[in-house]
Amino acid sequence: MWSYQKLLQYPVNIKTPNAKAAQIIISQYGGPDGELGASLRYLSQRFSMPYPELQGLLTDIGTEELGHLEMVGTIVYQLTRGLSEEEIKRSGFDKYFVDHTTGIYPTAASGFPYSACSMQVKGDVIADLNEDLAAEQKARVTYDNILRLVDDPDVCDAIKFLRAREVVHYQRFGEGLRIATDKLNEKNFYAFNPSFDTGCNCSCNRK
Amino acid sequence: MTNNTLLCQMSEALFHVWDMHLYLDTHPDDEKIAQLAEKYMCLAQKLAEEYVSHCGPINAMDCDAAAWINSPWPWDNSRGNC
């Protein structure tokens, strides 16, 4: 289970609403490389992950991603507070507004709703950890793109924090992959899945 | 994080603890970092106690129900930072 802490991992304090920025940043809430997909991916991959270090890593990073989901939701919420009808129409926010008003809905910036098709749980330690490494890089690029498109320092401050966490998580998953490959001996270098082929214990006599 | 509010100080200390915790997932034998994490944990706990007494609860389980719902929610910055 989880226990909620009534604070953000990093404070968000946006003073100026900006519907244009909100429409872009919502992608990190429910888009293909967003925080919802990140947390679901890691928290779901844990069950079939062998080795306690990796189970711990997926639990902890998956939990932190839920905190990031809350931060992105907060950014979008604060960017869309007190908008006038005129601003909603002028910024193009009307297409989101008609379905969700200023509620926070998990969708990509393109309008495509959150889809689990943008993530995978393969049940294989090598496949899943490589997916996780790629996911961190894709999220990092999305934050880079947001920083290219948004110039409010209050927004950029929080986005830069989230970007930096992708880099740290990438590093940790790299170490996790190293731990996993170190446990595969020369008879099982990618030959079978230690999450599934139980009893083999990395010295399988499979031909 | 540029200002030096109690919330920022506590968040910073908690962040140090968390980041070292992640590091220790893949480096469980690094005693130097484990000790440093413990040091920051003490600081974070001290700041959290101060925060709770001035600004309201952090955890649902360690306060009365009225304080839990009446203190500001993290996404709401309209009531000012603590």
C-alpha cells in the first residue's frame, strides 16, 4: 500500500495563468512519455522482476513518478486557474475545455487520451529494464521540448527539476541493468528469462 | 527553489534522503552514503515536526480529521506558502 504525504516533492508556485503552456505540459500527465505511464510501467513491472535490488528500485522510482504526476497536475491546474473565456478561445484551449473544463485529465497534448499502449510490461528482466531506460530518455526529451516552448520562470523551475529526475532515474536503471546482467552467467547471456524460467537459476542446462 | 520558507527547507532535506535512498537500492553496501542518509533523515524529521506544528499535517494518520482537510492542499498556492 501507499501512504500519502500532503506536500509536493518540489514546490510549484505559478503566478501567471497560461493556457497555451498548460496544453503542452498536460502531455507529461497523460501523454505517451508522461508520468502516469511511467508510474504504471514501473509499479506493474515489479511483480515479475527478479532480484531484490530491482524490485526495490522499481517500487521506489514508480512511487516517485506518482509524486511527479501530482507535480505536473499542479502545474496544469495553476496555469489554468482564473482564465477568461476570451483567453480560452484565443489560446486554443477551447478544444480541451469543451470536454474537461479546467479539470486535469490524463491526455497527450495532441488530445489522444492516456493509453497503456505507450508502455509495456514484458515480464523479462532485460526487456523491461531496457524499456525503462528508453522511457527515462523519452521523458527527458519531452521536458527539453517543454523548456523550448515555455518561458515562464516559475514553470521552467519545476520542469527543470522533473527533467533532472529523468536523468537520475536513467542512471539508476543503468545500474539495475548491470546488476541483472552480472547475475546472468555465460551459459545464460540473454538465453532465457530468469523471471519466468524458474529453477534454472542462471545455470540452466537448456541446450 | 529560491526562497527559504520552512516548506522549502523541509522539502530539500526530504529530497536528500530520498535521492540517497534510490542510490542505496543499487549500492546497498555503501555505508558512507547510508550514514549520510541517516543524518539527513534526522534533519528532515526535525523540520517536518516544525512544519506540522506551524503549517498543518503531512500524513493523514498522524493528525485529527479537521486539520487534515483544512490545511492547504499541495496544488493550491492561493493560500500562500508556509
